[in-house]
Amino acid sequence: MKKHNFSAGPCILPQEVLLKASEAVVDFNGSGLSLIEISHRSKDFVEVMENARALALELLDLEGKGYKALFLQGGASTQFLMVAYNFLETKSGYLNTGTWSDKAIKEAQFFGEVVEVGSSKDENFNYIPKGYTIPQGLDYLHLTSNNTIFGTQLKKFPKSDAPLICDMSSDIFSRQIDFSQFDLIYAGAQKNMGPAGATLVIVKEEVLGKVSRQIPSMMNYEVHISKDSMFNTPAVFPVYVSMLTLQWLKDMGGIAAIEAINDKKAQLLYSEIDLSPAFEGYANKADRSNMNATFNLTDDRLKDTFEELLKEGGINGLNGHRSVGGYRASMYNALSLESVGTLVDIMSEMERRG
């Protein structure tokens, strides 16, 4: 039976990427050696790293605009710390839209004052704050573009005189945005780009080197840039799979092409959630995420029936986060429209049985 993988992360990857990656683990480029046992300084892997970094900039339309791409380690959670290390001198601003921005705020507070410019914590993060005021004199403004747990997504980004930093872990490469409005973007690979273990950082070089503190080498973006993202041994396999995934995206037409597909997937699922009396959405309709749709049963007595139908239909990874409960359908780039259609058919059957 075909499995339909709605996992929030680590998540679905394109089948052709998985096949190429599995071949490289056995024999990389006909070398007789595995990708994961060759030197990261070898010509073959240096080429992988260069290609991965170049593809990231190309897809985001940031080539030749003063940006550098890095593949680091430690996930977005390490970036919560690293951003503050490199940018926070006196005061920073954070828009608090969920668990991950909440965690980022806690890390930044070790380095200086943090102003929470807006928050949706009062409604358990089921909406994106609006009408907030951004103070003057911030060292940077930090946003989280998409919230996997609560199923909300920023549709518009605020303008600020301060450098704009964004955690795009769960929706990077999924929709067209003017990425040049950001001074730094970071994203854990395991949501929409590759396996766990690599973290993409895109940073505008001119904004670095402004803080007075000494920064440890592993926390210093300038050090990683000077070493072409190989100051230490990189996460070889995750970088390679990320490169393959970025190439897959480029070959299918880039972000514009995948955004059209993602819109269709989201419209199909949200239409079923809104029309069916058996289900109700969690997030505010205006702020719903195209990547993570959160919803609940209107009658918990139907839970066993619904989950049996999901099992019979090969649906995987639909359980909601404990902070919200219910269900969460993660519709990342590699998830097919067919898989969303299968889930919608099951939901329709649930309605008939209800």
C-alpha cells in the first residue's frame, strides 16, 4: 500500500531524491566509495557544497546581491542563539507567533533586551498579530514565517529600519517572496529541504561584524563564510540530499511552479475542513498556513473511526502537536496533490459515516 506522508518533520522528500541519495551512500560518483566515507575536503564533496550553496541563492533570486549561503549544524535551535550572538548589541525585536519564536526569544535574552513587538499567545497562537508598532533603535527584528505547530503563516512581512531576520524552517522554497527584504534567513533542512542534520543560513555580508563582543568561532557567521561553510566537518549526507532536493525544485520550474501546486493542495484540504460538519480548523482563516493545516474533529466520539480510516488509507504523520491536539497535515513541497486528495476522500467518508 502506498503511504501518504504528512509528517511535520523530518518530513517527506521526493522519491527521485531518495533513490539518488541511496545510490550515493553505496557508491558516490562511481568512485567505489560511499558519500559518507569520503573526505569532506575531496573535490567531489567540495563540488556538492558549492552547488548546494549556489542553488539556494539562485532559487531565492539572491545571486549577486551581496548574500552568502551557509550549511551549518545544530538546527534552527542553534540559530536562535547564533543570531543574537552576531546581531544583538543592546535591543532586539521579536514577533511572537508560536513555540519556536518563543524559544528564540528566550535565547536572545541572554545577550540583551528583547522587545516582544506583538504576540498571539493569548489565543494559543492561532492567529498572526497585526497592528503592532515596531520601536526605533532595534539591532534587528526577528520573525518566524510559518508555524508548524499551530498552522499559521505570515502572508505579509513588516517593514523596519532594523535588519530583518526570519526563521523560515517550515516554508522556505515553498512560495514566492521578495527574499531581498531579509538580511538573514535560516531554516532547518528537515522541514522542506532535506534530512535532519543541516541548517541553511542565507546572510547579507554587509550586516555582519557590528557587535562589540567577541564571538566564538563556531558561533561566528563571518568565520563560516571565510571557510566556505566548511570551518568544521559539515553534515555531508544532509547537505548532499539538500542539494538534490534544490536541483529537483529547479528542474520542475523553481519556486513559482511549486507555489502553484502548494496553493492547490491547501485549497483542496481547507475546502474540505470548512465544508464538512465533522471537522473544524484551528488557525484563523486569514492566517492559515499552506504548509501545515491544523484541524480537529467536531465530535471526539468519531476519533476511533477516523483513525481507522486513516490507517486503511495509508495516511502517516497526521497527529497534531500536543500543544494543539487534533490533527496536522503537513503539505511540504514533495507531498503530491494525489496524497492530499486521498486524505480529503477519507475525510469525506468520515462525514458520511458521521
